[in-house]
Amino acid sequence: MKELLDLPDEIILAIINRIKPQFLLFYSLIGTGNNRLERIVLEKSHSLDLTFDYYKSPYVAFMKRFYAHVMPHISNNIQFLAFNLQHLTDISTFAQENCGGTLANLTHLKIMMGKKCITTGTTFTLGEL
């Protein structure tokens, strides 16, 4: 990790922009104690896309920790939020318990109704298998 810290911010940002889904970036770097990487990541946290979910996704296990440990750090920065419908309850609960019921700087919201097939990544909608 020392070598990464010697890189200019622009190169670190180029690397960061390649990480998909981006919530893994927030999950992996926020709370690590590396102030420089956390600062860079927090500056990128104005847009949060949680539409990566696939049917039977392995990411489901990460989401509980994400809401408990990452969202409190980035919730004030979020201006754009995209998520699948199944996250609505979790996001609402987080906002009620931590932010007075609202994400203060949220200006754009995108709610997706479908999920993606685990094997192909193709979106399917409610009622399709």
C-alpha cells in the first residue's frame, strides 16, 4: 500500500474509477485509517449507485456493514443515489436512524425495480424468470 500512497492523486483517482461496483471502494477504504485515501474516496462519494445487485448476489452480506460503517461517513456527501427497490427499506431505516429521516444534499434519486440475472447480468423485471 505504501507504493500507492506515493502516486499522485490523479492516478489514484484513475484507479478508483475502475472499481465496480463502486460501493466496494467505499466499503474497503473508509474506516481504514489511511487519511489520504479516505479523503480522496470521500470526495468521490457524491454519487452512490447500489444497482449492482444480482439475483442471489454475494454482495448481500456486505450491505449490513455498509449501512453501519460506511454510510455514516458519506451520507452528507450523497447528491445522487441509485438503488434497487429492495434497498428502499434499508435506506429509509438508515436515514431515519442517522440523518433525521433525510439525506441532506440528495438532489437526484433513481429507483430501479428489476434485478439482474446472476449468470448473465441481464436485467429482468418483476414477473420474469
